[in-house]
Amino acid sequence: MGSIDIRKSPNVFDPTTPSAVGSRNSLAQEYRDQQAEVNNLLEEEANKILNHVTAKLPEEVLNQLDVMGGLKEKLYNYFNQNYQNMFNRYVVTSEDEMVKKVRNFIDKEEMKVLNRYTPKEIAALLEDVGGADKFNTGEIEKSVVNMYGHLQGHIQRGVNDLETLTNSLLRQKTDVGAFVRGENAYSIVKCAFKDNIYKPKTVTDVKLSINILDSELISPIFHYQVTVEYLIKDLLSKHITDTLEKEIENIKNMRIDEGLDEMSDGELVFAKMNKVPELTDDNTDNPKSRRYQIIAKELMDRISDLRAEIDPNTFDQLNIRENLKKIVDIENIRNRGFNTAINSLTSILDTSKMGYQYIENLKNARELILREYEDTDSAHLPDERYQIKLKYYDNAQLINEREAYRVQLASFATEVEHLWDVLHTDYDDAKRFKRIADFEDLANAYKRKIVSRYKSKSGDPVYEDTAKVWDEISFIKPQETEIEKMNQTFLYEKDKIRSKLIIMRNRLKSMYDYQYPIERRVMEERLSFLETEFNKFDYMINPFHIQPGLLMDMDITSIKRKKATLDGMANVLNEFLHSVSKGFQDAAFASFSRRRSTVRVDLSQSFAPPELEEDASPANDLLAEINQEALPPAQSAEKPKRGPKAGARKTASKKGVVDNGKTSRGRGK
């Protein structure tokens, strides 16, 4: 049947012609009486409403209301008109789309047949001149694909902008959710909104830190000075892991084919571990060791301690060492990951209209500093701006960063404690000429009376002899475990320093009131300096919370009522995470989605009759299973051991798994 045999419905406008635009009939109705079905539906709905009206209205109202006459006719006509309009439009439109698809499919298949009738002389001429690889449209196709790819990218970016703006309009507030969507929220290390120092009412400062772990990077990042031996071992390790995955997948498939139970998550892990000695070992001195099956020990010894550069005095292009390094350099394994991240970030900023005037790419340090403006003095910068710091950390760097963070916090504590002592000394000297200035003076004045009147009679210890463990600044810190010592948060220490700064600020106000002697001015200046520096320090990222990987540190300043930079950077951040990160992967969820228990036979519907043996039926099988489950333990123990077929039968009957295209319930025993 050709496409000409199918009516081209979109070109026909007739209320009586089947499947035409505006038609009340359909080609797909066949034997159905559509009008009778509609009349039945309308009659039923009209009667429902009339019965409801009759039951709810008082009798005197019903006597004056023509229920069975005009009201029913109006309801019937109302339902009929609206139902016919909606139903006909839906049915005819869906049928038109189906007919169009079938007609286009037939046209396409006919064109394929017509294309085969190419004159043999032209085909032979092309084959003789250059072959199939000379006359092709590969380059044109690549160009078209690139054009469509760029178009799709622009459309996707516009959709992301629209989605972000829509979410912000619906929320009517600015929060962390404006930056990172749900699937990447786990990567946030720190996000803080605070009012700008110079314009607190109109401008917001945002600190956002994203940590992408090594295992989540699509293209792994290595430090510039990492050895060639380390790079090759990393490739070998990845090869071993991929081989293990393939072997375990084969084992799982074999168990399914044999009808055995599925392996649990723990069994899969142990199976992988048991397979590791088959692919590698710890014998580094034996050239015939399994670890040297892919690359020989001699080659590994040649590249030992070979880094990114070779001393020019010992460089020789014909040496094995230099050629091995050249192979690794050509593959660009060392720089691929970090360069990809930089290219991705800068291209996204360019296409998102978030330009930048300052960029510093510290390639050897694996660090990128990017600012919208070159100047760093916030007093002279506009209210809409951003700066990004992208850096790759390994474990050794994080250890040094953590130690520096610990020392810096201890230095702040020392300086604040010193100012605390100076302030209290000044306070004690100021109240020297006053008899009672605070609670401590009053307690000292009543100390003897308290002892003589109360403590001596009750026998309770005197207040001065009682150990005082609470400093009245922060609550007592609990004992730290070993895990907490290795992953310090320093929240307790920071809160204590912050509380001391607040107490000293209030103490200065209460001491001097409206007087400003030299002592007050000096201490307030020192206090303001410590507060400013401590706020900067607290604004930084705690390296104890960072894991080895790529760290993206963003500082954004935006006007509260406009939020132009906030919205723009939200799109940039989500697109960047999508381009460089695989995201969080839960192995349990991944394995669960592949289990046979989630495969249901009843979803694969078919009109074909089940293939049953003569003495078997679904009812008999069901009764047999029920009787088998009802057997006492002694009889159940006498069952034969489960072979491949018995196991397949049990698994299929329990979970409904198809075996060789037939359900196990359709077979006899």
C-alpha cells in the first residue's frame, strides 16, 4: 500500500468526511456507535445533576421549578455542546497525527527504494576515480552537526535562564537554592549571604564554595610535577578496575541464566576483591609478576622518578625514557583535566554574557584566578561583580592548609585574649575609686557574711573553694573523639572568640558611655581591627571540610533588588558542574535499578495465547505451589536439590521472570 492510498487528512476540511479536520467521525471507530455512546454519557450526567438538585432543594421550590422539562433540556444541551467540542477536537487531532506519521513513514520507505536505482555507470565511475572515501558528505555533515549543536546550546542556556528566573519569582527570595540545583547540592562546602560592609541595605555579598572530588571528575586532574610513573600506574589501575567490572557483570549474567539467586551488594564487593590477585600483585621485584603483564618491568624502571621536565644535559631523543615520556605527553594525560575545566568555565562565562577583565592561570600550581574587574578594592568597585578562584588540591596540600588554618585560629585566640586582659585591667583600675561597681565587688563585700550565716551552718563548700569550670563566655566543650580530632570544625573556638569580641564591645560602651579618652580610642581601634580580620577568616573555607579534588571558590556581590550577577552566576555554575562533574553516584541505587525483581512480565502485554503443555494450566500450577508451601518441614526437606532448571522455575514463579520467552507457570513440572 502506497502513501497515496491513505487520506491526507490535514488537507481536508469537512464535518462528515471521516478523520478530516473538523470532522465528527473517525476512520479508527470501525464498528463503534459513537453517537449512542455519547447519548448514554450525556443522559447519565444530566440525570445525576437533576437527582442532586431534587434532593437538595426544598419542596416548595421544586413545585415552582420545571425540573423535568426545561432544566433537563438545558443541562443536556450544555453537556452535549461542550463534550462534543472537546472530544471531537481531541480524537480527530490524535488521529490526524497518527495518519501523518504513517504516511510520512511510507513515503520515506518508498524514497529509499527509489534511491537504489542509480545508473551503474556513475557508480562505477566514482568507484574507479577515488573510492567511497573520496566522495562523501562527512565534512558537510560535521558542519551541520556543529551548527545544530551550537543552536541547541543556546536554546538550553535560554531555558536555564528562564528556569532560574521563574524559580526566583516563585520563591520571592534569594537563597542557596538559587545557585545549585538539587542533583548538585551535595557539592556545596560553604554558602553564606551577608550584607555588604559599605552598603548593607542595598547590596549583598555571597560566598559560595564548591568541592568536586577526584572520583566525580569526568576528566581526572593531575598536578604538573606528578611523575610519569604515577600517570602510567593510574592508567593501569583504571584498566584493572574496568576489567573487574566486566568480569563481575559476566558472573551476574551467568547466575541469572542458571536461575540462581542474585548476588547481594556485599557479595559483589567481595567478588571484586577476590578477583584483584588475578590481575596484579605486590611483588615489585619479579619481572614475571602479574603487575607487569601489560607493561614490562624494564619500562617501568626506565621512567622511575621521571617528572614533567628532563634535564637538557641528559636529554636524548633516542632514549627509551624520552620516548615513553613523549607518548604520555602526546596523550596529554597530565594537563587534560585542568585545561578542560578552564576551557569549560571561560567558554560558559563568554556565552552567558558574564565577561571578565582579569584572569591569571597558574598552570603549574593548578590554580585559576578570574575576576570581572582588575581592581580588588571593594570601595571603588561597582555593586554588581564577581570573582572566581579555581584550584586543585591533593591530600598533601590539604594537610598543609589545615595546619596553617589551625595556627591562624590559635593566633586570633591569642590576640583576642591579650585585648581581653588589657580591657579588664583598665576596667579594674577605673573602678578602684568606687566601692561597688559590679557583681564581683558586691560578692567580695558580702563574702564573710555569707560564710558566717549560711555556709558554716549547712557545711557546703565556700564559692571561692569550688572549682570553676565554666568561663561564662561559652558552654563547656565535650571531650573530642579520634574522628573529631582528625576532622576539626573549630566551631566552638570561633564562637568563643566571637562572644569575647561582643562582650568587649559592650564593656567599652558601659565603661566610658559618652567619654572618649585615649584608652577607649586605642582599644576600640584594636577591637575593630580584630573583628574585621576575624570576619574575613571566618568567611574563608575550613580546609578540614575539603576533600582532595577541584575547589571552586566564588565571591559574588549583587544589588538586592536586581540580582543580575546572582542569576547569571547560577546558570554558569550549573552548566560548569554539568560539564566537568559526573555527579554523586550511589552504587546501591545503581544496582537496584538493574535487579530482576523490578522486571515484571505483566508489563509486556501480548494477545498471543500462552503456550501450555497438555497436562499443565496456570490454575494447576498455582494450586501446586500452594500445596508445596503447605507441606510440613519433613516433606519439604525431601525435595530434590535445585538444579539450573529448578532454580529457574523457582525464581520465575516468585518474581515473574521470563525464561526463554515463556513464563515458568506455563510449563509442566
